Amino acid sequence: MNVQNQPPLPQPPRPALTQLVPPFSARPTADRIWLVATHGGAGCTTIRMSARDRYADAGRGLPVSADPRMPSRVVLCAMCTGRGLEALRALLADWNAGLFGRTVLMGVAVTMPLPKTPRELRKGALLVGSAAPALWRLPFIRGLDLDGFPETYPRVYAKMLKDLEAAGGTA
């Protein structure tokens, strides 16, 4: 049989990835955690500014490393609102279904939208966040809207980074 007449060899199927946030090819990095916004206004930029050299902002996209030996590590970010928690729940369902490919979910960060966030929303954050490897509930930062990013952040931001480092999230 002539080699030119043979059908092409089948290619291995590409892993199915979530369609809730578009995947993008990310440069492999051992020293940064990607912050993925589950919706607009999820708080990624505020978190990134708390430790600029440790976080990278993926926006509303899922970073997929081109190097299988060095998968992207991500934290899903959401505002503690009905819309934010629903977006987070949907992405966690996709993660649980294996739709993040080799990307590693390190945990979720839920930011409080008000100084006194309603109890139902705080409970919702605990419930939705319980499906993730880790949950960080970040407090409302007074003056962020008018004064810009603070000089010092609440302690839970440092705790989040420490937890990520302990889990092997940053070098």
C-alpha cells in the first residue's frame, strides 16, 4: 500500500476545558499564583496589589501552562454577592468535573463588599467555598474606592499568601 494514500493518524483528544472563562496559554512560572476573576469586580487587582511579586492577574481567563511539568496554579476570586457566589459555584463545579486540565486550583478568595456583609451572603461564601481546597474570606477595605490601594492590608491577606506558600504555591 502506498504511504501517501493512508489516512492520517488520529490525534489524541485535547482535554475539555471550562467554557465559563476562556483558557489561554500561560508562561510557566514557579514564583507566582494566578488570580482568576469569576466575574467582573471580583477583587483580583486588590489582592494582586497586596503582594505584586507573588500574584499575576489572569482577569477573566484560565491560565493553562504550555509546560506539563509546571502547571499553572490559580486562586479563583469572587465578591461576596449573589452574582459573585453563583459565578464561583459554577466554576468550582467545572473544576470538580475536571475541566481545568492540568491547571491546579489552590483555593478561592471571597471579598466582602460591605463593612457589614449580610449573614446570608457570609454563610453562602462558606458553603460555596467548602468545595475548594482552601477558602480565604477577605474583609471590606474602607477607602479603597476613593483613596486607592492601602499602604497596609488586613492580616488575612498575609495569611492567604503564607497558606499558598505552605501549599507549594510560590517559591
